Amino acid sequence: MEIEKDLEKLIEEIGGEDFQKKVQVCYQCGTCVGGCPVAWVNENFNPRKIMLALSRGEIDEIINNDLLWFCCYCHTCLERCPQKIPVSEIIVKLKNIAAKVRGIPEGYVNELKMIAKTGRISSISSATERRREQLNLPKLVQTSVEKDIKRILKQTGTNLFLEKEIKK
Amino acid sequence: MKRTRATKEESNLEKENKDYLLFKGCLIPSSLPYMEVAARRALEILEIKITETDNFSCCPDPIGIKAISELTWLSMGARNLCIAQEIGKDILTLCNGCYETLKETSHALSEDSELLEKVNKILLPLNRKYEGNTIVKHIAEVLYLDIGTNQITNMIKKPLYGLKVAAFYGCHLVRPSDVMNFDDPEEPKSLDELIVALGADSLPRMRKMFCCGAPLLGVNMDLSLNIAKENLDNIKTSGVDCIVTLCPFCQTQFDRNQKVVERRFNKEYNLPVFYYPELLCLALGVDPYQLGFDLHIVKVDQVLNKIK
Amino acid sequence: MKRGTPVKIDKRDKLILEMKTITKEYSLTLDKDLCCGCEICTIICPKEALSLIDAQIENGSLIEKPKIDADPDKCIYCGECVILCPYNAFKLKVNGKETIPSVDLEAFPTLIREIEVDVKKCIPDCKLACQEGCPFEAIEVIYEKEIEVSKKEKKAEGSEKERKLAKSQEKKKKIEKIKKIIDVKIDKEKCTYCSKCVYDCPYNAIKVTKPIEGKISINYELMPKRFKAAADVCPTKAITYDEKKDKLKLEDKWCLFCGACRLVSPENAIILERTRILHEYIESGAWNKALEKLISPEELAKELRIKAENKIRYWILESRVP
Amino acid sequence: MVDAGHHPKINVLTYSELEEVRGFVGNFKVKVKKKPRFVIPEKCNGCGLCVDVCPIEVPNEFDEGTTTRKAIYVPFAQAVPLVYTIDMDACIECFKCIEACGKLEAIDFSQKEEIIELDIGTIIVATGYDIYDPTPIKQYGYGRYPNVLTALELERLLDESGPTMGKLYRPSDMKAPGKVAFIQCVGSRDDIHEYCSGFCCMYTIKNSLILREKYPDLDISIYYMDIRTPSKGYEEFYRRAREEGIKFIQGKPSEIAQDPNNHNLFIYSEDLAKGKAIRDEVDIVILSTAAEPRPDSRTLGSKLGVTSGPSGFYMESHPKLKPIDTPTEGVFIAGSSQGPKDIPYSVAQGSAASSRASRILSSPEWEIEPLIAFVDADKCRNVRKKCGICETRCPYGAIIAPEGKPAYVIGAKCHGCGTCVADCPEGAITQLHYTDVQIVAQIHAILREKPEEKILVFTCHWCSFGAADTAGNSHLKYPPDNRIIKVMCSGRLDRKFIYEAFRIGAGMVLASGCHPQDCHYITGQHHAERRLKAVPKILERAGISPERFSVKWMSASEGQTFSKVMKESSETLKSIGIERIKEENEKAKPELEKRIKTFREDPDVAKILLADEKVDIEA
């Protein structure tokens, strides 16, 4: 398995024309922006403009912009869209494409590494264990998790993001 | 809202001997063990049995992992659901993130048989097969629907009269509403009613359903803290004594990062942050010293003094 | 929810019905602590907006008293419940001011309930029986006190320890004594005019006019054993439970005929009949209806007859035959 | 309104409900339920003394709950007739009003509901619309935040004789506002109501100008998606508002938050022109809510034989050519019951409706569509034994089967659906212009060449044919292999038509009609559905794959559905394949032949069958 970089193929994978059609009814009212927590603190992030570009077929413009990763996936836009466009879900799909074409932010690489190593996103250190003992909590044990997770990552091709990172 | 009421009555009928499979998640057991203590004590006192397994992996994270690859996210989620399916019990989560991942995975795979097939193909080498329709519940859902606020009011020993509280639901408890189907996404009531059941007051404030900003911690610290500040400002002006959360991410954002926000924006909030089961334990009469309050970054003494 | 749509707010200690328009605001508040769950408001409500939730009784004792539930869509804020509630549990506010429009417009009467204390008759050695005995803490006796120190001879000898002990005992022996009763204040908000104080007072200093008259008796044959819920629910303590004899004791002198005991007891175990309601003179169909529901139709007929006679007398006197 | 009340030839029945409509154009028999108002109109002089003594107050519906009214009331000061009414849901029967009324003795608590019967020539339905209650849009906080108003509430507050004597106050503290904002399209153009409510842009501009005039210092902004000013003089009005300094901000607000301490409101929105998220602190927010059909419009419609479209507003006979008429002759629609519209448009439509109506009233005779049914008395079996099936089928009571005598049709009552024709066991009833001969001839003509490649579609005149029309109008594409035969109602569809089509080799047959609640002939669709349910089983027994026959219900506006169904059918046809169709048809022929036996007995129909068979042989 290899990271697919052909944009058209990637769009096809997530639903092709239908995917794009979902946003073609967007009438650019700006509801998504008004409620967006990220747009509130960062003027440049604008989900409406992402939908606009998508409906015009300018997907490469979106995924070549790092702003895409700023979406915090709170679903406010999805809940309030008067046309019921699942904005946040569409942005996730675009992120998936962007990940394959341009790679993922460093924070997520670390998270992925941790998951590949331990199956969890936060490590179990001896300090943790000590603290849990003080609070009378049972010991944290994991069985057969790492092996399973590695298999899943390999099957879905996500481990390639890691290998790429290691090569760096 | 009518729908919620209906289920409330229904589930009250069948709550006898309810037994759940505890899904601890990643963040709570390793970084915020005091949340786990409180949840366990509360469930114990309220006579909700829990089973545990060591087989669960990360749920996984609905923000990071889903953004990297939705298929990986679904498959890992389905693996966890498989384990619940093997044990034959409904899942009880302590975290909004786990709640969304597992509930949405269960929903998506039950709706879309093609997707289920695709995921099962990935799970094949693991000798697992997911059938669909696993029920996933958040601890707030269990407290609100299974036990009910009346029952909680009847059971508490030390009512928290006079305590003013800001209820912070967190996004993924209620959104996307057609999947979560638990409470209203714009005007939720469950946590407020749960707080009132303890004798405390839940005060209204601006932008109650605004994201806490924690999902951006790994991407852009600056934005994340700005969002946290907006929330803290709104909470502070509403005049509360403390914040109550239902999610370890919100908890981290407001407890651990409160000091960071204070320093960066040169402001003072001094708002203790509680996980709801912690307050519940206090009201149920659990000794505060057993709950690990020293692990809170923002000191909680002022609140403990107030409710004494 | 359109503006003006009434809402119900259910709080720990209060049940509030609210109807808010821009220019007018109505609110009806039920104080759950004062309410004992009797049936009077549910009987007389002209729109059947109030209903009863049954009491919870376990092993003959009361776990939870009967509760009143209200339907915001039916309530029209007439205030009938406010007037007739024996325990002052209801409050009606219009634009934040406590008032009852139906009384102002003479659609409802006010009840005649009076309490009078003749302070002249008060003698200090009563030990404040009225204040101590009032089930609603509505009586406050204002008195001059005098501190009397018992003058037991102090033992001069003895060890230091003993002396200390004696000293502490000495303190305890300081007894407050009432010298003169200046006034007896009645909190009209709290007083239910049950007249218990009348019988508590050893000197006949208090006079009370009870608003509702009636008859009450207990059919002991129908009462189960170890049943004390009827006593638990009674706010005026007109029914008490004797643990030793396992018997309910009824004192109808200070019964308000509210019927709370009847509600929690087995059917027909408590026989209650309201015979008369003392009220200001009024002519109102709504009030007649309330009377008919609350007291027996015969009693209502009697009342109407008196009203009619009065009218005829008036016509004759003024020679204004219609 | 007052003029209408005084007109000698206008009889206004207020506080009444339509109970039942029978009869036909020019001769409607209408039952109207007059609700008791407990006040005798002839005696009441409208003095209002009763109101002063009434102790009960409830929210005033006319003022949108911005103030209260008494239990005895007139809806509004200009009401016609100016007679008081007692609201029994609120009355406690204290009879203080009787006392106040005194010698007039106008109050009568013994009044009962009354049903009156009227002879009516034509009916105009002008029941208006309702305002959408924006409470479900929780993010705007209507009902939760006292300072969020609807446009109609503002309208009442601005009325000089309204609850505040024309002054605008913040409901939370009754202080004068410094800044107000309007939000457009609340509940319209979204997933709640797909349509544009049309007049909100204009009334918002009007109200903003009134506010500007009353309070020159007031800061007014309008949040909009598009400002729509399509009629005469409207755009100029919009320009004037801009000249007056009213701020127009493009962007639909995402949420309104309320400061819990002082009830000030914060609007969170995107300013599209600036392309960034903005926050605006205001004192009052006014929501321009959608217009929606009245909740009981469907029940009223079914009494009148007027159908509703998908949005719930009444459907006209034809959107372009018959915008006032309804499928029921002699019943017309006007105003906002047909769709949201502003005052000039409503007045125009009302005038049009009354002139359409007077056409009927002024002529001694009225020509109706000649699509009626008639009974061949010789064939009717009601003479021999009790039958009367036709009588049960007719929703209009137009066909009568007296015992021992042949049935007969009252021509003027017949609406021409043809349900009785299809259900007559003896084939004794015929519908003009839709005779068996005509329909069979159409089937034969259509299937003359390459029948197995064709999809024969039966449509009803009002709905599914309308859908086909809409599909064409909207330039929707679908394969050209279908052929349509139109009947007035799917109730006319005799099973024999379907068997005959398959007998002569049709590839597929599709029967279509309206959705159950939309039937223009009330019960025609219901009878069609019942009748056609058995067809697939019979076909299967004969050897024809059941997917070759289908039934689809669609409304006139569903052009999309029509084209989709056609595409799907075409694909099904292809997937079955011509060879198999031919094979199946050959196999089924004897059985189908049996089923159309009565056609052969009818000399006129038989002629067509024979003629076609001859052609076959010659070929």
C-alpha cells in the first residue's frame, strides 16, 4: 500500500461527485462562520470559504492551505447549517485527502506514534502508576492491544504516515 | 426534549441490575486519575455495576485520528465495539471524545452495511467481526436517564446549597445531535438538571455551547488558548464559584491551562474545575480527601469550604 | 413558544406558574413546604388545573406527603386557590405585586378569619404555651424578662476541682423568668387560624374565628394497625398518634377540615364534612360553584336562601320591587 | 371590513367553522358551525362595561401575547361585528358581566353551538397564513431571552393603539433601546421551510423606517442573506432605507447570546463583506419569521376538495394558467392561503377570485366539463339483483342506484373521476372522453411497434401528469421509452387496461396517481390503490415478472420524482431484456386473454382488438 497522491482518485474514494454535490446547495449565508470557535479567534479560518471553494471544484486550493487543520471539529456548523450541509464532516474528509497529499501536522504525528506504540494516546509512566496506587485505583494493564492496532494501521495504510516521518 | 423525557421514563423501568462495561479511555486513567476515582465511587454508591477489560485500545481520538484517516478511526473504534460485543454488555464511557467515537462508529456501521463490510475486512486478521448496534452511553447519560435526577436528589447526604456552578457540557456529548440523540445541542438540560439535583445552582451564561478549544492543543496552542479565554471570560462574568465538566479534554483545558491563559492574557480567573462525578461524590458524602483533589491545578479549597 | 404562553417552573421548594406578556406578568407560586397536600385547591379549581399526586406510605407511616401538581395551560390565575388554601401556601402576583384581581373585582369573597389576643388577660406564668404550641410558629410573645439566680449556698470548702464544678453548675442555674408580657404578635402570613392557641392558653386570652366549620370523626375499625400517616400529615396536630396504645387521637377543636388525613387514610376511615365557610358577602356564580364543591349542596342551598331573603328584605325596605 | 359588515348583500359569519360542503358548482349546500359567543349580537351595543368587571386575564392573541385581554373580549378594536365574546376556556362563570350588562341583557350563558345550512353558489377560500413560532431555533433564544421579538410582536408594539401606545421598549426592563437588529429568513429558506416567505424583506424595511422616524438616534441594523425587492417601487424603498442610514449586514447570524446580568443581546455572525466573524451588542433583536400554512389548512381543504402542495399551502389548478381556480369547480383560492404574498398581491388575487366567482353567479346556466359518467340502463344489474357498487364509489353522491331500478348519474354533481366506471362489474358505466374504447385504442396505438421496448404509463390528470409536466418544464432528463396515457383520476384505471397492454406485448406498465391525501376526487386514489394491489400477483401467476408492473404515487410538483421513476423503470426494463419479455408475454397470453373477456363482448372495443389482430396477421 502506498500513499495515494492523485487528487481525483482521492475524491473518488470519498464519494466523488456526490461528495461535491452535497455542498453545491450552499448559499453562502455565513452561519457556519458566525458560530465557529476557530473563526472567532482567527480571522483567516473560514468554513464558508472552504465550502465555496469545494462547490467550485477548487479542492487543491483548500488542501494546500494549512488553515484546514485548524478546524476543531466541534460540529457547531453542522448543527446550524440551514441547508443541513454536514460542514464539519466534509472538512474531515478534506483533511483525510490533505493528509495523503501533504502530510499531517506534527502534533498528530506524535499522537499517531504513541498509538502505534502503545495503542493509547497518553503513556502509562511509573509516575502515573504511583499516583493511581495512592488513589486506590487498579493497575493499568493492556493485553494484545498493540499488535491489533499495528495490524489495523497497516491494513488501512495509516502506518505509512509514520514511516514517512521516520525517514525524515 | 419530549423525546428525552420519554426515554427517561422508559429506562427508569428497566434500570434494575444494569451492568455496564467501563471504557476508561486514555487521558483519564493516565493523566487525570482523580476523575476515574470520582466516577468509580459515584457508580459504586449509586449501585451501577461495572465490568472491566484490559483489551480496549484508544477509542480512538475523534479529532486527530479521524482527521488523518477516517477508515483507521472507524476500524479502531469497531475493534473496541467488538470487544463489548464479545462480552455482551453496553459500554459506559467517562469521556466525551470516547463517547462520540464509539457512538458514531456504532451508528455509522449500523446504517451503512457496505462500510461495515469494509471495516470487517480490516478486522478479519484480528479474528474479530463486528455485528453492529452496540449501545454506548456516557456517564452523564447513565446518571440522567438510568438513575434520574429525582433518585439522585433522594440519595444525596450533603446538598451543595448555595454553590453556583457553570455547566460545561462539551461539544461531543450532544453533537452531532442526530447521532448522539441524547440532549438538545443548543439548549441542553441534562447537566444543569443533574447539578440542580445536588442542591447547587446552575447559572446561565453567554455562549454556553462554545467549544473549549482543547482539540486544537496539538495543532495550534495559540488558537486553543484564545478559545479557552473566551469561555473563561463568559464563565467568570456569569458569577459562578466553579466550572463543572463532563469530559477530560474540557477539564484539562480549564484546569491545567487556566493558569497558562491567566499568564498570557494577564487576567485572573481562579475558577476551580470539577468533573461532575466529583461534585456528585461530595454531595453523596464521600470524604473529599479520598477524591484526590490535590491533583487539581486550580485549588478547590474555596469551593470545599463553601459547601461545608 | 409564543409570548404569553404560560410555563411551569418546578423548584425544590416552590412550584411556579408564570404567564409573561410584555405589559403584564402573572405568577402563581405554591410553597411546597407550607403545602400539606390537602385536597381543597384541587376541588375548587374552576379549570381543573390543579391535581393531586398521591402520598407515599410505607408501613403505615408517611414517606412523602401528597403533592399538588399544576397544569400551566389550564390555569387562568383566578386566585381561588390563594383565597381558600388553609395554609397560605399559594401566592398570586400581578406585575410583581401580590394581589388577587378576582377579589378586587368582587368575583370572590375573602374569608372571615380572625384572631384576637387580649393581652390584658396574659399572665406571665403561662410559660408561653401559645408560642410553644403553635404548629406554624406564627405567634411571638414579647415580654420583659428577669434573670433569677438561684441562691444556693456555696460550699466554701472542697478541692479546687469541686469548686470549679460548682461554679459551672451555678451558671446553669441562672433561670430566665418572664416578668411581664407586653404584647403577643401574630404573623398573619403564617397563621392558619386553626385555634390551637385558644385551647393552649390557660387564661382564655385568645379568640379565633375559624374560616371553615365542619365535622370530623375516625372510624377506628377501618384503620389498619400501626397506622400513623394520618397524624404525620396533619399540619395542625389535630390528629396525633399514641405509640403505646397504637391509636390515633383526634382533636377536632383545632382541625381545619382540610382533608389531608382523609387522603392518606384508607377509604371511609376518616369521615369529614365541611358545613360552613365564613366569608364576606358576595354575589358570584363562581363562588357558588366553589361552595357547592366544597360543602354539601344542602348547605349551599341554605346559604342561597339566606342571600335571597336578604335581597327580598332589601327590596321591601327600599320599596324597589323589580 | 366595516364596509363589508354594513353591506346589505354581505353576510359576515364570524366565530364560525366550515363543517361540510356538499353539492356542486352553483348549488353548494354548506353546513357552518356557529360557535356560541354567549353574547347576543342584536342586543350587544359594544359598550364594554362587561370587560371592566371581568376578573380573568389571558394572553391576547391579536397582540401576539404582548399584552392580555379579558375572558370576555372583542378580538380587536376594528372587529366586525363589534360584539363581545366569552372565552369559555378562561371564564370562571362568576356572572359579573351579566350584572354589568344590566338592562341590555345581552349576555346569555345558555347559548349552544349551532349548525346553519346555507345554499351557496361559489366558494372563495381566503384563510390566510400563520406565523412560524421560532422557538425551535434554539440558538436565537426566542422564548428564553425576553428581548428577542418576532416581527409581528414589533408590529403590535409600534401600533399607536397597541399595548405600549406605539412605543418600543425592551421587554426585560421597559427601557428605551439604543440599538436594534433585525434578522431575516428565520425559518424560511432552510430545512424548516424550503420556500422564501416573500414579504419579510419589505416589512422589515418598512418597520426599520418607522423606527427611524420615531427614534432618529436609534441604531438599526438588518442581518440578511439576500434582500428581495421584486415588485413595483420596492427597490426604491430599499434605497431609501439605505439613505436613512440603516445598516444592512450580509450574513445569517449563527447565534444570539444573552448577557445574564443585563439582558443585553449579542449577535454572532459573519459579515460576508468583510469575510470575518463579528459580534454585535444590541438591546432588541427582531426575528423576521417565516409565513406558514395554517395548521388546519389540510382538514379544511379536504372538506372543500382543495388540495395542498408539499409546503402545505393550497394548490391552484395550474400554476400559470389557472392560478385562482381549484380542482373543484366553483371553489377559488385567494391570498396567503395559496402561498405567502404581500398586500397588493393578495388584494389583486382577491379581486380576481371574486370576479371569477361572479362569472358563475351571474349566468343562469353554467357549462361544466363534459367528463361525466352515464349508466347504460340495459346493462345495469341493479334491476335484477341488489348491487349499488357504483353508489358506494362516488365521493360526490352523484350516482344513485334505487332498488330494483337501474342506477343513474346526476350530471351536474359528477366530477368525472371515473372510479364508478372502473368498478362496475357489468361494464355498464361509461365516462365521456375516457371510454374503454378510447383508452384501449390509445393502448393499441402506442404499442403498435416494438411494444416490448416501451413503458406504458397511466397518469392521473392532476398529479402524476402534472409531475410529468413539471419534469418537462424544468428540463429534467429521462429516457424516451415511456408513453403516457392520461386519465382524470387513477380511480378510472381498470385492471383490464393493464392486462390488455401486456397481452399485446408491453414491456412495462406503470400506474401512477396522486398521493393519498392529495386526491382531487377525494377517494379515487384510494379505490385505485385497493384495486391495483392484486395486479402483481395475478401477473406473476400468469408468468409475468412482477417488477414489470409498478404503481407510483406523486404530486404535481414532483418533477424530480417523475424523472427518477422513469430512469429507474428504464433500467429495470433493460435489465430484464427484450428476449425474456417476449417469452413471458407469449406464456401469459392465454391467461390474459381470459381476463379481458368482457372487452371482446363489447362490440366497439372488440372492433379495435380485431382490427389490430388483422393487422398482425397481415404483417
